[in-house]
Amino acid sequence: MISVSALSRRFGDLTALQNVSFSVAAGEIVGFLGPNGAGKTTGMRILTCTLPPSEGCAAVAGHDVVAEPMAVRRRVGFMPENVPLYPDCTVEEHLRLVARLKDVSARSLTGQLQSALSRAGLADVRRRLVGHLSKGYRQRVGLAQALIGDPPVLILDEPSVGLDPQQIVEIRELIRSFAGEKTVLLSSHILNEVSLICGRVLILDRGRLVGEADPRRLQGAREGRTLVTLAWDGPRAPVHEAIGRVPGVAEVATTPDGAEVALSADPSTVRPALAAAVIAAGGRLQRLEDQAATLEDLFLRLTGGAVARAPAPADVGERGKTS
């Protein structure tokens, strides 16, 4: 449904995207992650035909973003990070205007409005002025306008930015409901939210695609396999070889001061054997500790950047209001 090949975008001497390639299948929800300035928004702007690429190509629903921009726009619902809204319109008036801009036929207009209002949870505020809505409800209006026209592809840039914990949960559940129905590409800095929403994540850093992962597999790895980090003084290669021969060791990865080891057996029986293997191979063990396998670990390893966390559920106060 989305296909990107060797995509690059330059702004003068600045390269915002460099040789990026990926694809998103129909009905898939994919997260687009990266530190500020990684190129996420640039990539989304290219896919929504608001910015041309410098090199490479991209297609949405089989239509090239350069050669067939109008065909792409008809098939994409875009929610930018800062949603442009008309504050003096009611919610329904605003969505009717969006429907006209999207050339929705009069015959299907009523059904389109009802569906967008219902799915975005706006039916009760349809006659409220957009300017009188809370941040959470304005985000819902932005999502509703992306749904107008029933596009098969949704591109959502930071859909939960600025929301309180309850509103984040509501937006999360709404986006999850699109799985199998619409193709969704979304960006976010809140990694635990991405883990709960997306079936796959693409990680950008400084304009390059540096990693890809399935959050559910990472969670499975955390639950079914323990990662252990070891540090030691002394020889490297002999110790690595000895560790790899320990029963219950599934994989060994080199780190600057030792190794990261994935265990496939009971850690309580493997840890002593690891320590013994290090010593027998001539190493002086300095550290042996468990390390969780999470999306945050992968993100930090690939980008070296900081990550945002959603507010803790204990911080949830009064439910988001409409004014």
C-alpha cells in the first residue's frame, strides 16, 4: 500500500532524508520513529504530496507521489502535528467544509460525516465551536477530517502530542481499531504508546533508516528470553567463544566492555555457568546483570537519543473536557 525506494530529500546543504527504503502492507499499522530532526515529518510530507523528493521514488496505493499527486491525495488521510482548524466553525461545519474540499459526493456526505463523528468520538460535540474545544477534542477533529472521504491510507504525525493520559488512551484505542481496515503510518516520541499500537516500527536517525522491529516480538523476547550483559577484564575472543558454548545461550553480541547474551533457558541455571565460563577462559568478571529487551532499548542503541514517556496512569486526573 505504501512503497518507498531510495528516497532522499535535501534542503540546500542539509540532507533531511538519505536513501530511505521501506514498504507498508495493506491494513498494517507502522510506527515511524526517530529523534527530533531525524526526517520523519519530511518523509510524511513527501508521502502526502506536500513536498517533492530530491531523489528516489514513493508510491501510495499504487500511485506515484510525483507523477500522480491528485490520485495519492484522494487515497490518503493526513493528520499533521499541528492540525489546521477553523475555530469559528462548529465541528460539523468544519467537517462539511473538509468534505467539500475532498470532493465527497452529496449522496455519501451524510454517511461520511456520521462515520467520522462517531469513530472520532465527536458526536456529542458536533455543534460546539472548534475554538471552544479542549486540546484532546481538537486532536479528534484533526483525526476526523483525515477520515473524511474514507481513504485507505492514514498518515498521522504525532497524533497524541499534548494530550493528557486519558486522552492518549482514547486516541490509542481509536487508531488500533483501524488495524486490518486501513493502512496507518504514524510518528510518535512516546515509545510505549507505539509498542501498544503498531505491529512494526521503522527507526530513523539523521535521515537514514537505521532499524526495523516488531514490538510484539520484542515483548515476547522479554517474556520468553532473558538478556544478560557481562563485563570482564582480560581476553575477549576466548571468553566470547566460551560463553557461546554454555548450554542455554541462544546468542552472543559483542559490547565495548564484554558481551550481551540472550538466554533460552532458565536464567537461574545459566548465569552461574556464564560466570564460570568467563573465569575458565581467563577473564576477570566485573559485572553480570539482566537487561530487558524493549523498544526503548533498541531505539537508544540505534540512535543514542532520549525518548519520551507517556504520563503514568497514576497521574490521570479529571477526564478531558470539551472546554
